[in-house]
Amino acid sequence: MSVRVCHGLATRARTAAVAGATMLAVTLAVSGCMVAATPDTAGKTSSSSTPRTSIADPSTPAPSTTTSSTTAPTPTPAATPSPTPAAPAPPPPNPLAGKVVVIDPGHNGANGANSAAINKQVPDGTGGTKACNTTGTATNDGYAEHAFTWDLSAKLKAILESNGVTVVLTRQDDNGIGPCVNVRAQIGNDAHANAVVSIHGDGSAAGNHGFFCMTTALAPGGEAIKTQSSGLAGLLRDAVVASGVMPVANYEGTNGVDGSRSDLAGLNLSTVPTTMCELGNMRSDIDSAIQKSDTGRAKIAAGLASGVLAYLAE
């Protein structure tokens, strides 16, 4: 094509409206003409006020608007059942379960007002007889032995029961009469007691003090029971001494144990291990201060309980 024709077409392209400039430029290119952009057309063709239509390259595939495959949902794992908790192991058996202790609180509150009843004669275990029971002694200011033995026995009972021991009392309160000494012994025999502890307070001379435990010189239940009774008395002695509440007696027995007595019907008639403890001299100012004190009685009871439990554990 001649230069004149191309020049004419180029001139028309520069003066054409921007919207037609692209088409003319294409026409010129097809005709073999080169078109140089002028500053005016360059400014107009690059102006952001006139939108330009881009033509996609047909060789470039269009982006896909869908995924080639659908991702499967992650399955929820099945819940693992919680293991059933194991049943708690049963507690070990209490070695004291089934053990029976008879506590014999000496005398009774109504004995003093019922002399005829308590003076009735009963077997003494040697072939003779003796009074059913007595009134007991008291401190110099009137604290009665029957009250002392009742409270001390109740404290001892509570401690033993808390350890699983079955406890039997020879009397149920401090307001009655008796029971007679032979009946008290029979209660222990009938219970097939593992141990019988008879609780008393002594009424000796004021200068004597301390405690001691007694067993019979006889053997009503056989030599084996006699030996067991001596062992029981010794363990009670040791435990009360260890409690620190009171020393052994300075006037009776050997080191707090007397196995020579044959005048005590409650011991003579017992066919199970039995001891009688005189837990202080109520006529001694030293001992009576302990006996009248609730704290003192609690300490004596704790000492006795320790001795009984030690005996039952053998």
C-alpha cells in the first residue's frame, strides 16, 4: 500500500473517537500500515475513564469454577465406651469382730439402801458362801465407788466397741441393786467371753496409792484359763502404766499384779479369762484426784482398752 494511503488512514485513526480507534488500528494493521501512537492518542488510550475490553487468549483454558472432585467428609470416630470402674475392694476383715468382752462395774447405786438384798448369801466358788454384794467405798469427800466404776466402765465400753469388739455389761445403769457376785461371774461364762474385766476402786489406808489387778489362785476354768487370766492382768497393768495416769500400787501385789487371792467369788466362779482391777485407792488424796476427774477416768479407760486390745490380738 502506498505511503500516502497509510498516512491518510493513520490520520483518520488519530482523529477518530476513542471507541473506534481500536477497530481502525486493526484495519491499518490488516492493510500493512504501521501506526505510531501520538501523545494525544496515547493519553486517550491509557485513560482509565474509557474501559477497555480484554480479549482472552483462546489458547489459555478458562479456569474451572468447580472442583474436579468432592472431598468426602471425615467420619466421626465411634465413641469409645468408658470402662466400668472396678468395684472397690471389700475392707479387710476386722480381727476383733466376734470378740466378746464382759465389763463388770463394781457395786451399784441402790445397794446402800437395800442391805437385806445385798447381804443375801451366795456361793463363793470355794464351797462356801458370802454376801451377794456390798456398797463399795468412797473418796473422803463422798465420791462413791459405784459411780466411779460405772463411768469408767462406760468409757471403756465405748473405746472397745469403736474397735469392733462386742461388749457386755453386768449392769445397765447405776441406779439398781447388785447383781450378786455369782451372777456377775455367770454373765461372763454365758457370754463365752474372751475376757472379763471387773472394775473397782480400793478403800485402803490413806498412805497407800496406785493400782493393781488380781486373778484367782484357783483354776475354776482349768490351768489354761488361769494362765490366760494372768496374761490378761499383766497386759492391763502394762497398758495403764504406759498411759502415765497412775503408778502400780505400793501396797498390794507384785509389780501391780496379785495372783494369790481366793476370796473373790467373781473370780473363783469364772470359767473364762478374768481379772479384777483396783484402779487407785479412793482414800488416797493422790489417787482420788485422778478418780474424780473426768480426764483422769478417760486416761484410765484408754489404758485399760489398750491392754484389752493387746490381749485380744494375741
